[in-house]
Amino acid sequence: MKIAIGSDHTGVALKEEIKTYLNSRKIAYEDLGTYTTDSCDYPRIAEKVCKAILGGAADRGILICGTGIGMSISANKFKGIRAAACSDPYSAIFAKRHNNANVLCLGARVIAGGLATLLVEGWLNANFEGERHQRRVDMITRLEQRSSVEPTTHPDAAPAPITEEDTHPVQTHP
Ligand code: RB5
């Protein structure tokens, strides 16, 4: 199994703790940034990790921001990504068993390294149970398809103009 891992600036230290755990388990991973504590935009990192999964370079992803929420909202915009923001082991385990979550999102300002590692361990060790849960995951996939063909007039769905911040180069590994 290969993991794509990423964080914004708030999650750099926790990401290092998770990487230490992955190293101890001999689980392969690729760190897709960010690599410094300079402020950065979490959607960029979510995009890199999700594209690694959807492109086949990784099997699962771990995304860390301050709360785990921005990362999960961003990641769940990608068709085929099921991202779960978790802060307790039960949720992390069942995110895999019942929801087949392929991305685990953690909040570096919410949980410390020891607990975060337990969540990662539980999620990695859990297996999707299929059967009725497969039916429900399939329903989620169909929701993705429907949402892209039904235009909405809700203001939250209107794209804002592309800005300089959207287009400046993504930080690369030093
Ligand atoms: C950064 O301040 C913070 O907003 C970000 O890490 C994350 O928590 C957003 O959801």
C-alpha cells in the first residue's frame, strides 16, 4: 500500500509524526507538501493528494490542516474521493469499514500526535465491509454524477473569479 500524505502549514509537525509512524510500519508514502510552516492554501495540497490517488500513484491519502475540515471539504470535491475528517479512533476505523474512506483528514489543532497515530493505525488496519455498505457507497458515487449534471443557482455554487492566489506556482519540495 502506498500513501499520499499532505498538510498545510498548520500540519507540518503532525505530518512528520505520522511519517515516523509510517516508517516504523514500513508503509510507503509520498509527502506532497507543504514542507515549511509558511502559510499556504490547503486546497492546493488536497488537490495534489487526491490526484495522486485518482491517478493511481497512491492507494490512500492522509491530509492534515488545522481542523481537518478544510482538507475534507476540498478532497470531497474530487469524484471518487471519500474523505473523512476524524478525531477519534472509532470514527477513523468505521470511516473505512462502512464508508470505504480513501482519505483520512486530521486536525493538527484538534488532536495531538499520539492520538492521530492511533487514528491512522485504526484506519489503515480496517477493511471495508462491503455488502449494504457497498450499496450506500455506490449511492454516493451516483450523487457525485447527479450533482455535476444538475446546475444550481445557489450562490455558494457560483465560482468566484480566478485570482492570482489560484494560479501562483505550488511550492515544490526543497
Ligand atoms: C489555517 O489557518 C486553517 O484555516 C486551516 O488549517 C484549516 O483548519 C482549514 O480548514
